[in-house]
Amino acid sequence: MSFRSQVFRLTGPALLSVAALLPGGARGGEDDLPARVQAGIRQAVEALLERQAESGGFPSAAYGALKDGQALTPFVLETLSRLPVEERRLHAEPFARAIAFVRASVGPDGAVGAAGEVREYPVYATALAVRAWMRLKPEGGGAEVARWVAYLESAQHAEANGSQPGEPAYGGWGPQGKPGPALPRHADLSATRHVLQALEAAGLPRANPAWERALSFQARCRAKEPGAAQRWLGAYFSPTQPESNKAGAYEAQPGAPPAFRPYGTATLDGWLSWRLALGEEEFKARAERIETRLVRQALEEAASSLHAAPGFEDLVPDVQAWGKALSGYHLNALAEADAAGALDLDRSAWKRLAERTLETQGRNGLWANESNLMKEDDPLIATPLALGVLLRARERLGRK
């Protein structure tokens, strides 16, 4: 089955050559691609730093909910922290100001993004800050990371905050953290995989029950075609907010609960969450047991589109629009999955990913999606996503 039938299977670290599967062609000579990637990175970094405010933060000029920069600053800083040390030293002063801004945005509960009147996605902000701090290692950062990890543990939907095994949100995270009187319980795969990346970066012991809880949440987000065998066909975004599952649901079966359709970005987040929750060695052991033919088919489907997130092609136009709206997140999620060992894209595949990313970079060094459905029209959202792809491409292709 293919995306056109809305069935999306996942792949493991086998049969990993996808060069022939990724669409698009090279712009310019292949030999100069590493140099063009390097130039694209340099331009993007300089353009991002030009957007830094005097406060040290990166406030959105497009969205009022992000205008204080409490969420976007750790997002931008986490991406910039992936630069090698020698490149970060070229921008020591803006890095120091961004670090100071993040520290000032910590709320009373220990969450980043929670110091103002409006809490700016504290789970995302805290998870991204943890990953940035683990690379940047600022003075006193160890104690800060410990506090942030404790906050993330407390924000997981678990017995400690009133969630029980089997409930839709159990084991997952939502972007706003722990539920409260004015905050319904919500969990989704995007927030969950970002937290799991942070917990792994911080070295949370594998004996911690947070990992096992996260596995149960990830399993709950696996999409199952009505009437089909109970195999993993892909993943949908959230079991707690039906309206947030952007590909919608299959036609309802009499007396059956909704069966949500899988799509590319949710599936990649689900696959990456599985890898993170299991740990690298256990993931490899389990993934190698996946039947070879299904792995090959899944890989073909996972790599079927670089221009839009797959899984929306045959749906009505308003739903199809989500594919384009998620295109930056889609490419970034491919890069994240590759970096974590959940996928292993070969050199030819990375050439196509790099070419696609470079061809959408603006003359000002920034990226912006034409669609505003996922806020990727804001350069401070689209650019870190694309820069993350180029930084991973540079690692895989080498420098020139």
C-alpha cells in the first residue's frame, strides 16, 4: 500500500539506501554541494542573529503568542548550538545574550518559557533548552538542566498528576505541560518526541519509568486501518485532541471509535519516539526483526516527498494543504530521525535533502513557508527547521 491509500508504515535501520526514492535533482554541480551547504549555513546563521533583539531573545514579529520570544529563543538557540565550537566562538556575544534571556524566562515551576503573563509552550521550550545546554555547557548549567529535567518528568501524564495507564494522554506530553483547572489534559507525538530527545541528551537513566510510560503513549498513537491486521501502519498526532489529527479519520465503522489516518510528520515523530523510548541498542534489536519486504516498502513511502509532508495527497484540497504547511517540519524530522539512528539515509539521499533545502532558502538567508497553517511562514520558525537539515547534511556530506 502507498500514501495514496493513506497507509503509512515505518522503517527501521535496514535497507537504508534511498537515493533512487527521493525526488528532485541537483542544482549546480554535485562537486560543489558541500561548499553550497556551507554557504547556506553561514548565511542562515548571520540572518538569524540579525533577528536577535537587544534583550537577547528572538521574538516573533508574526505571531502575538510568540512575541516575547520565550519559546522561540530556545528553539533558535538549540539549532545554533549544533554549530561546532570554533563557529560558535565567532558569535560568542549573541550566544551569551541568548543564554541570559533563556535563564530569565524560567518560571517558578522550573519551566522555560513560563516567566511572563503567557506561558509560551513551556514543554517545548524546556526540552529545547536542555538540549542546547548539554551542548553549550554554560557555567552553572548542570543545576539548571537538573531542574528542567525534573520539570519535564513532572509534566509527563502519569499517576503523579492524576493520569492512569490506558487513558489517552498517559505517558505522553503536551506543549503546555501539566493539566490544571484552565488547562485540559493534552498529549501529542511532537511534544513527546522533543521531551524524549531532551531526556536522552541529559542522560536520564533507562530504569526511570518515564521511558516505559512513553512507549505506551507511542503505541496508542499508532494508526490502524479499519478491518486491517493490528500492525503499525504509521502514526497520528494525538489521541486527546481529535481535531489536531490533520489527515482526519477513516470512514467510521458502526459502533467503532474513530480510526485516525497516519501522515508523514506524525509517523516520523512516532518512529523517533519509539527509538528514544527504547534506547539505541533495544531499538536496533527490535527493528532488525521487522520483516524485510515491509521495511523496504515503508522506506519508499517515508522518502516519497521532499516538497510536502506525505499522507495528504488524495484528500480534499483543504486537507491537502497541510502537506505543504508541514514541509519544513517534515524535512527536519527526517534529519532528526537520521541523527538519532532511527533512520540511516545514505549520501545520495542527503544530497537530495540538501538540494531541496538550499533551493528554498531566500536571498536574505532565511526560509519562510508560503502557508501559515503551521506558522512556518514565520522565518524564526522555518529557518531553524531548515538550518537543522543543513547542519546534519554538512555532517553527512563533509565540508568543502
